[in-house]
Amino acid sequence: MNSELMDTPMGTLEIQASDLGITKISFSSVDKAENRTGSELTHRCKQQLKEYFEGKRKNFELPIDQTGTDFQKLVWACLLTIPFGQTVSYRDIAERINKPKSVRAVGAANGKNQIGLIVPCHRVIGSNLTLTGYAGGLERKAWLLKHEGIGFKNQGKITRNSVILTPSEKPV
């Protein structure tokens, strides 16, 4: 497993990759002096994330290697279809994957996503337009959404015009 650290406006990220693709991106409190063995893929990921934080990149072009159940993989594939600067609700995802009664399971699968930012779980919000769960914390989730141009109303609710309420695309 290859690993590399990266400073971002929101703190240090740890990027992990196998020979097949990116396996994990997480906020880290790991000592930066600790030895890391990066790879061509972790370097490429770091460069694309740098471009994202600089506002120069909206989509990532990286292989991912994510292990999970078939249901989790279906949810994660759906996350990959959410465009930069837009959000969907957990209910929207459940409907998009033809499992309309699985809203909580969608939330659980979202929480198991190990490749945040690239598999953009930060773009998923509550049906009432509020921010809900994010492994990096709600402050970071809000920062990421603002970075992508999402507006907020009073009480931290997202402005309606930024939200796709009835997505029609289905994951491949």
C-alpha cells in the first residue's frame, strides 16, 4: 500500500493507493515526519486534489479501488454522477438506484465511503436542505460545498437553486 500526505486549506489529507487505484483519502493527524512511500498514482492524485483546491479542477481522472458490498458500490457509483457544485439528498440517491425505501442504508453506505472528495459524499445533504454527517466533520463539508459554489441560507440550509431534487441519471 502506498501512502502520501498533503496539506490542504482544511488540514492534512492522507492519500492511500493500491496497485489498482486510490483506496482511501482521509483527514489525518499523522505525524508528517513519518516515512511515506508514495507512488505515481498517489502523486497524480495529490496533483489533481491541489488543482481542485485551487479551483482549477471539477472532475477527477483517477482509478479507484474501493471494497464494499454490492449495495455500497451502487451508492458510490451514484455519488460519482453528482456534478461539481450540485447536491442531492439521501432520498434522491435511494430513488436514483431504484431502492426508494433504502434512505437510511444509503446514508450508511455514504458513511462507508473511504475515498471522499473523489467519490463526492460531501455533496449529499438531508431532504430538508441541511448538512448531515461527514467523516471529516460538518465544518469541512460546508467548506467543500462553499468551495464548489453552493450557497447557504440562514440556519445553514443550502439554497434551493443549488440542489438537484429529482435526479434523472442512473449510475452505470
